[in-house]
Amino acid sequence: MDASQKAQLVKELRERTGSGFLDVKKALEATNYDIEKAIEFLKDSGKAKAAKKAGRIAAEGLVSVVKNDKKVVIFEVNSETDFVATNKQFIDLVKNIGQALLASDFTNLESALAVKIDANTTILQATENATATIGEKISLRRAEFVNLEANQVAGIYTHANGRVSSLLLAEGTNETNARNVAMHIAAMNPEFLSKNEVPANRIEKLTAEFKESPSLKGKPEKIQENILNGMLNKALAEFTLLNQPFVMDQGFSVEKYLTDSSLKALKMKRFEVGEGIEKEVVDFAAEVAAQMKK
């Protein structure tokens, strides 16, 4: 095999796998320039590299939400740095994962990782391959879905930087206004859909705190009750979607906006990149000093 044929195989293998030049060259040399065996070599190499990086903290990346006429999928793919989150290969991987999940019947993270992203590669394998080629730990952290029934609509929104995605499932047909509420969810981060979802112990704790308010002292019992209800409603409006002032018009609540739009909220979800992950704090000066001592 002459040099031009080898160069052509290197080019083809790079296009088929997305691997770097040196990794492709090494794989072809190790398999006597058998391209199918070289692909397997790269897969095994990718698993090994991914295993070495498995313990690293990946708290950056992208979230996304996608839908068709049957369901909505919201998910998060992590990387170690925000720089990689702008990498075209990483962005394309996230898009492909979204379409694969949307076309599948996954029920949890384990089954999501087993979904085929193409004829020969699962999502888990695709993230391992990306770990090998990009050089950072890449992983599908979480994925959830909501099924769409008759007379239901989903408003979805992903912020331009890909760090926040949200969805609103509602009864009705006004998709534009459902999306507006999904944007509100992304911006205002409500904890619960309505008062009914707030745990009783949290209501009790708030009520106990408000009873200590000086504004209640010396007031008749009925007035105290009214003041307490006002305090509680104001507090609930801070973290329940339906009671929050609508972000696009503070003059009325989200619930009124939905009612005026002939929509009834059924479910909401919001994902933010890295939420709940304890990030590693790196002392750069100490790291450099440690390297210099080696």
C-alpha cells in the first residue's frame, strides 16, 4: 500500500469516527490498515480513555428540550469545561442524542444510555467516543420525557447559551402562549407548579415564622388570620408557577395569563446545566507550583 492510499484511509477513518489524526494513524497502523478493524480499535481505545476520565467531575455542558407530536424530551449532556460546550462536535452530539431519545421508548437514564444514536452506536458509546476525541469527560447525565395526549400542547424553550431548558405541558391548543410560559419558567425558576404541590411541612414552617411577625401584635384574631394569609400568599408567589407575576407583564399572574389563553397547566420541568453537582475548586497557583516540583 503506497502513501497516497494510506492517506486516503486516514481521511476516511477521520470522517467516519471524528477521531483526531494521531489516533486514526495509530489505529490504522495497529490493524495493518484494515479500516473496519481500525474502527473497533478506536472504540476500544475510547472506552479505555473514558474509563480513565470516569472519576472526573463534569459540571459544564448543555441542556436541551425537543419534541414531536407525541412527546417531549428534556436532557443534559455534561462536559468538564464550558469551552467544550461550544465545540461543534459536542453541539452536534447533543443534537443527535436529542433526536435519538425522541424516537425511542426510554424510561430512565439506564435505558436512555442504551438507545442507538445510529445503526452501530449507543448513546453511551457515543459519549465514550466523544470523551476520547475531545479529551474531556462527556456524559449524558439525565433525561426525562413527557407524553402528549389529545388536546394537550407543550411549550418548550432553551436559552440561547444552552444552559437552561424548560417545558410546560398544558391542556389546550395555544402553543405560542405555552412557550411564553416555558420562557417564564426558565427565567423565574419556580419550584412547584401550584400551591397544591407545596409540601405541608413547608407551609407549616412558613406559617410558624409569620406568626412571629410584629405586625400581628395586638390585632383581632380575624385580622391576624387575614394578614397571615396575605403573607403566605406572597411567599408562595415567589416559588409556585401559577402564583408568580407573569414575567412578560407583572400586572397579572401566570395562572391568569394561562386562563386568558385557554390553557390549563398540567406539568412543568426545568433543567439547568450542572445544578446539584458540586464543582471542584481548583487553586491554579497551587496546581502550577505542584507541577514545578515534579
